[in-house]
Amino acid sequence: MSKNLLENKMLKEITSGLTATMLTGAYSLCVCGVLGLDLWHALFCSVICFFLSFETKKSIFSPDAFLLLPVLYMVSSGSKNLLPVVAIAGTVIAILLKKLLKSNELPSYVFAGGGIGIAVVVTILLTNNYFGIGASGTTALEMLKSYRSLGFHPDFRGLLYGTVTLFAMITYPFKFKKLNKILPAEFMTLLIPLIMNLFLNPVKELTTINEIDSFKALSLSDLAYDFSLSGISSNDIIVAIKASVILGVLIYLYSAKTKEKENVHFLANCGSTFVSGIPVRAFPIQSFSYISLITAIISTVVIIVFFPNILSRIPMHCVGALLIVSAWQNVPYKKVAAAFKENSVIALLITVISVVIFITTELFTAIIFCLLCALVSGRLKK
């Protein structure tokens, strides 16, 4: 390999790690801070899950997905002292699921049909973030009613940020193909609105624009936090079981491919977003090297310790636009026709979308979707 090619490869791997930091590492842990999870619990349990995956020697776990764990569990309102148990249980469930399904292949039509359903659901849920209307509700139907009662009064500054993101996500990969290989569109579409917001709104309190909240200040006293299991209630155990199952299925999907060897990280990424409500791994990375991983870890720690308030200024409007565009860009349109020839896939789409519209936007739907995929593919043996 020539020197230039080697340098380009290393640069790409480093920027890949930085992108993971923006969309997974620092951002996810900032949300953990808002939810009340301290940094040491998050990192401790993430490392457990990460190294357990390597112990299996099955390449079942995507290296940059380990920061997903604390976010998933805390959003499930569980006890953070059970996080190590959830980390172990989730990894075991992923391994058992892979053995039960006897393969990590999903039919292409399931991938295509599921992709359409996810794109529709993401659009329904995150349009609120894009416009910044502040609608609320436990179902998509209730959110629409909330839109009506509030009236359409979007935050136009935030809408500007979201529109810039929307435009960049669509045009950047085609206009700057070489640069996109080094600095992915997803990274640029978070960085540009962040810089705009810092200049247009230098002091956060000057506006009510919806931004990411800051991670709590890092204190050495957190190192002495109690990891004991005392005071665990029966409800905590139920929540832990639920979180373990969700985590296990998502880990399995991170390793899944279609028969044509297409990577289906997209399904796991959107499933992660469903459960956590934040854009963890909203972008596809075909390979994630140790250089990328080390870069992601170091840059994540540096940002959280020294620059948490800067990261917290990312407008939620651009996050909503990023996820909506990312969802539709990842739909395998060439396989859509084949997907709709399968009645079971149509039933899958109707089920997932109906649950979101009429039952809940908490999106335990991620689990429903994953299990139905397995049933449709015929890999669950009686």
C-alpha cells in the first residue's frame, strides 16, 4: 500500500471515530447525565458489554455500539445498579438468539419492508423535533392532536438549523464525494448547525431553542459511587429483564446481514433510536477499526470532561432532520417491490406503524419489529 493510500485510510478511520463521538459517544453520555446516570456507571457497564462480546469470538458486537447500553437502560427507568447485570444478560441473549436462529442472515425482503416501516415511524416521531413545536403525547395520534391545539408556531431559528441539515444531508454526499469519504455527511450536518448556533446564539439563555442538555460536571467523588444491589425492587427486576431483551435483540441485529451480505446496521440503529429517543449510530459504518475505536473513546472523554457545554449546544432540530433523512436514505429501494410481494411483511409494516400511531411512542416496537423479522424469516424453529 502506497504512503498516500495509507495516510488516507488512517485519516478516514480517525474521522470515523470522531463521527462516532459526535453521534454516539459524547452525545449519548450527555443524555445519560440528564437522565441521572453518572459517567462511571455508564463507562463501567459499557466496557463489560464490550469485552464480553469479544470473549464470544463471534464478531457479534459492533465496537462502537457499546455506549448504547446505559442510554437504553436509563430510558427504561430502571435501577442503574443493575446495569452490569443487564450488560451480561443482554450479551448472553444476543448469543442465544444467534444460535436459535442458526444464522445471522435476514431475508432481503424483510430488510426492505422493515426499512420502509422504520422510515415512516421515524418521520412521524421526529417531525416534532424538526419544527420545534413542542407537541407531546404517548401516541402519534395524540401528538397530532397536540399540534392542532398548540397551533403551528415553529421555532424559526431552529427550523433554519434543521433546514441546513436537511439540505446538507441530501447534497453533500453527491457534491463532495471524496470529502464525504473522509468527513461523513452526518458529522458535517451536526457540526455546521452547532457552529451556526454558537455564533447566532452565543449565550444559551438568550433563546428558548430546543438544545441538548449538558452532561453533569465530572467529579472525582463519583469514583466512589456504590455499585451494590441493595434496595433493588421487583419492578427494577422486571425493567432489567425488559432492557436485557431489548439490548440482546439489538446486539444481534448489529451483526446481521442479508443473504447478499448487505449490512443491516440500519435496522439496529433505528431500533436503538426507537428505544432511547436519541440518534445513537444514525449513520452506517461498514467497518470500525481499532484506530477508529481508540479515537472515539479518547475524543469522547476529552469532550465530556473539558467541553460538555459546547456539545450541549447542538440544536435538536438538526438531530430530527438528520434522523429522518438518514432513515429514508437507508431504505433499500431496489428490494421494495419484492418486500411487498410478501403478505407477512405487509402485516409487519402495519403492526409496527399501528403500534406507534395508536398505542405508544415509547417504542417497545423495536422488540416487536425484531421478533417479527425472525418469525417472518422462518428461523424460529418449533
